[in-house]
Amino acid sequence: MTARINEWRRQAQSFAYSWPDSGIRDGRAPHRSKDVSMDARIIRELRDALGADRVSTAPEDLVAYAYDGTWAEQQPDVVIHPQTTAEVAAVLRIADASRVPVVPRGAATGLAGGALPVAGGICLNMARMNRILDISIPDTLAVVQPGVITLDLQKAVEKYGFFYPPDPASVYQCTIGGNVATNAGGPRCLKYGVTGDYVLGLEVVVPGGHVLRLGGRTIKNVSGYNLKELFIGSEGTLGVVTEITVRLIPKPAAQMTALAAFPRLADACQAVGNILQAGVVPLVTELMDHATIRAVEDFKHLGLPTDVEALLLVAVDGDADTVVREIAEVAAILQQSGAREVRQ
């Protein structure tokens, strides 16, 4: 058992860590592209394993994969475009044997630097693994590859009257794999939670190319170590997610929104607490300060009041009768909290 633990530790230490302070591991420095060019032998091995069309080394390709939503820049030495779990495993076997760092990449909309190859090495572009594999209405779940755009999944399940609630701000571009890697939330998280609250199971590839299945297809899946939760939010530092099983819920029948103008910013903030204390859990609460109101009005000309310190948008959803009752209650609370005007 001790030998096995040591081997797991060695594999973990040799895996792709994309953090700037990665330092020396096991007495050996990780590969860094700013100091050394990647060994041509490794490039040949990658091309032999996946095909030349899946391995990019052209300068224009490296530049395209050198940044994320932070606008910081660092080029990888090579970009790999896998389409299957087996291909991901092959890349990680080669990388592990040669001590080359690997950085998984989704749509690169993140603001935490997780897709930046700060130690050079391999950028593993997961965008081509973009299929919805299964939508099982009887089981209220969907099985997707990591490159699926979050909005595409939402639209696909809504055709069946179901709902995938997580909605990161970049929902039009971000991928499910990136959402899992960062445990992404979004405006609806107050009521419905974040990505991790909807992940039932994962298929992951860990250092050395070993494929693991974590979790399953049921909510009650409690035997053994809860490794699924460990991988959610790990930003690619433990392994590469190649398949995700997510749970679905019935789509709410109705939704309404209230917009309130507050002369004082502090009153708008307090209004949110007042709504929650009244027992109403909104779908969304979004606040715009004065500078944001002016910017939006100058661009869109919506007729927003620009002489107030804040606008507060509050949305509720549920069955039709509940929504009508709750939006009226929300409007009354907003007015009591100091709103000058409330629109429904």
C-alpha cells in the first residue's frame, strides 16, 4: 500500500500545474517554455498518438491559446486538440513520462488565470469534445462532454420542459468543463446554487493517463470516498474532466422581474436583505450603481433614471400564481425600503 501511495504522489507531482509558483518538484524543475523549447521527440510522440492535425505548433496557433479572460499572456509550447477520452489519456501518458506540464483549456472565459500555460508545455484544448451524449428525461439528467457550451445545454433540455440552472456570466461562450473546473456560479446561484450542486458524476483522466469514473447517475451515491467533489473547482490541477453527468430540474412555469430606482445606494443593498427576511428567495438580484446606469443608458437609451445612486433588478420564478404573488410582495418591500420608483 505504501508503494502505491508513493506512486500516486509521484504522478500528482508530475502533472500539469498551471500556477506561477509551481517551483521545483522532486528535485527537478518543471518545463518552462520561456527557458527551453519543447523536445522535438515529445512533439513526434504526440503526433504519432493523435495525428498531425491534432497537434499545433505554428506561432499563430500558440498566440491564439496564450490568454484567457484576464488578458494576461503566456504561450504554450504546443496545443493539442483531443476528441476522445482515449486521446486525452494518451497525451497525459506522454506528458507524465517526460515531465511536461499540461494545462486544460475550455473557452478561456475565466477570470482566474486557470487556462494560462504559465509553465509552458502542453495546452490541452477541450473545445472539440463538444457533444451532448444523452438527455435522459426519466432519470432527469444529461451526460455531456466538457466542450459543450453551457447555453447550448440549457436550450437542449428546455425543449423537454427541463432546466439546467447554473448560469455563469459568460453563459453564451463558457463550457461545462470550465464550469466544473471553477465550480462556476452566476446570478441564479442565490436560489439554485452553483455548478457543483448539479454534477452527479465525472469521468476524469489523471496523471499517467489513468481514467477514473467518479459519482454516478443518482443523487444518492454515497459509497466510498467523495472524490467527485474534490475535482469540482480544482481548475485542472488534479486531472482532466472528459465527461460530466448533470442533474436537471423541471423548468419553472413563469418568471417576472421588478426594477427599482433608489436615491441611496445603501437602501438598495438593504432592500435585498429585507426581501430575504420576508421569505422570498429571488431567482436573481442584480444591482447597478450610478456609473453603470449612466454607461448603460448612454449606450442603449432605455429611459433609465440617471439621477439615482442605484437600480435594483429582482426576478422571481415558479408557478404562475406564486410568481404574481411574490413579485407584488417584492415591489411592496422595495418601496418600503426607500425606492423612488418600482417597475414590474
